Amino acid sequence: DIQMSQSPSSLSASVGDRVTITCRASQGISNHLAWYQQRPGRVPKLLIYAASTLQSGVPFRFSGRGSGTDFTLTISGLQPEDVATYYCQSYNSAPEFTFGPGTKVEIK
Amino acid sequence: EVQLVQSGGGLVKPGGSLRLSCATSAPTFSSFSMNWVRQAPGQGLEWVSSISSSGAYTFYADSVKGRFTISRENANNSLYLQMNSLRAEDTAVYYCARSRGPFDYWGQGTLVTVSS
């Protein structure tokens, strides 16, 4: 089974900062990696799929990179509305899926 | 915009059963695999189960295998999760989600509480 890890588990940054979250897969998953944003009390929202493709309507300050086992999500210019928990997900073994444990992003 | 509307959920005693539903008006429902994902209070996301577009193939996380059954009625654009032998650790918000690889549309979530 594929295991997903994320770092850090939480972070605090200032408005306008560049924030990077790392996701690592226990084995190679090509680019079959998605990122989700879950604001407090809200439904998860797809941000990025295929490791680097922005979902329609997602602000361009979000970007993703990586392939194989190591991936990153970057927010270029943190905004107050970006306060959320971010999850990576492998869909390499679809129709079985694995989520990372999440990274909580707060404003300093 | 695809909308997934969930119903069901609530409070049930350990060992009891519950059925969740997820409905959509989207005409493309029968073209996509569907999933259930859950989130225990204060915890992360856990994939629970998937069903192929035709309903012929189903898949389950080890934590629910043998207790939960996923099904769908394409004629009614509906997805279901039958949950039996419920345990306290099944307490969570349950989401239905459409997959085309990643999960691009999600239901609003429904809370299932297993407690005596």
C-alpha cells in the first residue's frame, strides 16, 4: 500500500509570504498526485491535479511541482482566505486512494 | 456545476446500521466512478469506498471491508453507502465525491455518530 506523508504538519506565515508544503509518497506514483484545500468547517476543494495542473477557478498563486515520490504545493503570496488545511492525495492506485495527513496553514 | 446532495446520517448505537445517500441532477453521473470519504472529528481525510461507473466493481478500505456496502442507481443518479455493524470509530463526517482520477466534486457531508 502507498503511504503519504506531509511536512510540516502546521505552519504560521504572514500575509504575502511564500509558503511551501511538501508531500512524499512511499513509492513512486508518477504524477498521480492531487492537492485539496479544506477551510475550517467546509468541504474539501480540489486545487491541483496531475501534480501541477491547476483546477479551473483556482487562483494562480497556487502551484504544484513534483513527480515520482516528492511533491510540493506553493502559495505565492499568502492571503487570509488561504487559512485552511491542505491535503495531498495519491490516485496512482485508483480505485483505491490515499490521503496525506494534512498541513494546517495559519496567518501569523 | 455538478452538485452532489447527501442525505442520511445521524445517531446510531454500536452494532447498528445506517444508509447514506448521495444524489445529483448531473446527466453525466453514469460516466464517472464515485467514492465515499470520511473525516473523524478533528482528523484528516480517509478514503472509504469506490464504485465503478457501471456499478460492476466495488472497492473498500480495510477498515470497513465486510461491514459497508457501496452501490449506485444510475437511472436515479444516486449513490449509496450501507453501513452495518457500526463501531464508535466509524463516527465521522462522510462525504460522497466524484472521481476522474482526483476527486473534483464533493457532497456537503453528513455526520454519522456511533454512540450508546
